[in-house]
Amino acid sequence: MSNLDVEVIPVLSDNYVYLIHDSESGQCAVIDPPVVEPILAKLEEKGWDLTWILITHHHADHTGGV
């Protein structure tokens, strides 16, 4: 069984982005990224490589960081 690390990143004035990292496989997903800068900063801080971008719907505040 893998261990998942979850990082919650506040973005814009009222949203959150979630990074989910599988410590066993090294895969990392971001969910609904409205902007890219805080995500890249957190990935660099943690030493993680992004492998998946998951979008739950098409609003700009959930897709702008793609």
C-alpha cells in the first residue's frame, strides 16, 4: 500500500489547489490549478515532479494553471 502526501495550497482569493504525491511511485497530481506559480514553488520545495493534472470542471478558476 502506498503512502499519499497531500499538500493544500491557497490560491487566488478564495480557492485551494491540492497536490497529491504517492511516495512509493513518485507520481504527483495537481487538482484544479487556477494559477501555476504557487504550484511550481511547492513542487520545488518538496522535490516532487508533477505527473498528472486533474481537472474537475472547466471554469477558469480551476483550469488557468494548466
